[in-house]
Amino acid sequence: MIVASRGGDDRHPDWFLNLQADPQVEVEMAGSKRPMTAHVADAAEKADLWPKIVADHDNYAGYQRKTERDIPVIVLTP
């Protein structure tokens, strides 16, 4: 998963808008590329994922407090 925080800005990051337009992506990790499909977590998914995200990366909680925008969580699946 990835988080479209843009540091708590009130606007979505451009890459997030690109994913909305075309959810077919290629992810590279450790030199290996994999095709994936991105989808924005719905409210139930985000309710499950968000506590895990902020437990590992507490800066996201601060970003959410900085903006009225609901920061999207994007789930990537092979």
C-alpha cells in the first residue's frame, strides 16, 4: 500500500491523480519490477489499514491533522 499524503497539503499529489486515471502500474522493489493494479481503499479498508500505517509511520497522523482532506490509502495488488 502507499499513502497519498503530500505532507498534509490540502491537494492530492499529482501521482495520485494519475493513478485514478490509470490504475495499472509497475512497481519496482529490490531491482525487480511487477505489474500491479491500484485501488483507493474504501472507508472500511482504510479503517483497518490506517492504524497500522500510523503505528509504523506516525508522521502520517500529523499530516492528516494538517488538512481537512481525507488522505487516501492506495492498495496495490499483483
